[in-house]
Amino acid sequence: MASAEMERLKADASGNTGLSAVLAEAVGGFSSAADAVGFLASRGFEVTASDLEDAAADTDEAPAAQQKEAVEKDGYGALMRFLRRN
């Protein structure tokens, strides 16, 4: 279930979408993964801090070119960068 939910999050919060823009802006106010979980829960996503951290670790391990394409200037990418830093 978590994997499917993370795929839905990635699809909905990547690129030029309303959720992407709102998430990219909100990430600056997050202090922990729990903040991200709460933000996403309020928008109908059932993910845990562990789900998010696992996704960030997977993104971190991806080849550099693939990473850049996957996380460049969108809400999902901003979220993954935040999680890798914290």
C-alpha cells in the first residue's frame, strides 16, 4: 500500500501541478518528516515518515542524471531534498 501511495504522491506532486507548487512552497516551513506527513495527510495521502525517508534514500541512490530529471524544481523533488538533508 505504501509503495502505491508513494507512486501516487510522486505523480501528483511532480512537474507543473497544483500540488507540486503548494508542496514546494510548504517544504520551507517543515522542520521534520512529521511535518511533511501531516501536510500530505491533510491532502489525502496516507504515508509515514518511514515511507518518505525510504523514498528519499532511493532517490539519493539513483544515478545523478536520473536524480536531476526526477527532482528538478517540483514539489516532490523539494520534499526529497529536504528529507535527505534532515
